Amino acid sequence: MAKTNSVRFRDFYNDNVTPAERAKIECEVELIGKSIDGRESKRLTQGQLAEVIDGDTEAGGNFGQ
């Protein structure tokens, strides 16, 4: 069996991702989580949310009002 040069994600992340990049990633993860929580609290599927967003975008961007 050939030996592979694999690196665990955690090691790669800790060794190669700058603090600024980590902050951006953490912000994006938090935003995605809040978006999911909001969708679920309204009992919308992803497909239903997409329809709401597409409809409101075409109507002038009244999403969330």
C-alpha cells in the first residue's frame, strides 16, 4: 500500500489560515447558521425560501418586510 501525504483539516486550518481569514470564515458560518435558524423558524423548506427570495427580488426586493 502506498503511503499518502495527507494532512488533517484541523492541522491545515491552524497552520495555513491567517487570523483575518479565520475571522471571515467564522462570520460566514455564523451568518449561514442564523439564516438556517430563521428559515426553520418560519417553517420554510430551502425550496420555499428560494421562491420567496426570487419573487421578492423580481418585485423590488421587499424580502423580510
